[in-house]
Amino acid sequence: MRAGEYVVMTSKGPERAQTNLAGPPRGEAPLRIELAELLGGRREAIIVHNGADYRLRVTANGKLILTK
């Protein structure tokens, strides 16, 4: 990701969202993404799930907060 770009993650419909809630299929590892890569140098991102916006924010102490 280049400077100035941002990431918006979306689900691919209710059927896919339900599958994701149960975890990855047997024998398949969950998707692993480095936070620095996801945020691209920023301290927060908006994640869209089932049409709702969620804010993922890194605090001053380096903790993660996800709010609707």
C-alpha cells in the first residue's frame, strides 16, 4: 500500500459473513495481516461489515480498540 491510500474491508454478503464467524475451514489457518500493512502508517481505519462502519484505532499505549 502506498502513502495516502487507505483500506476499507467489506464482507461479501450475509452467507459469507456467517461462514467467517465460524472461523476458517478445518485445516486452513486464519488470515494473518500485519497491522502496519493494514493501516498503512495511520492510527485508524474504517472497516465495513454488513453495511455498518466500525472504527479500528490504535491507542497511545499501542492497544487496539474496535468501535461501531
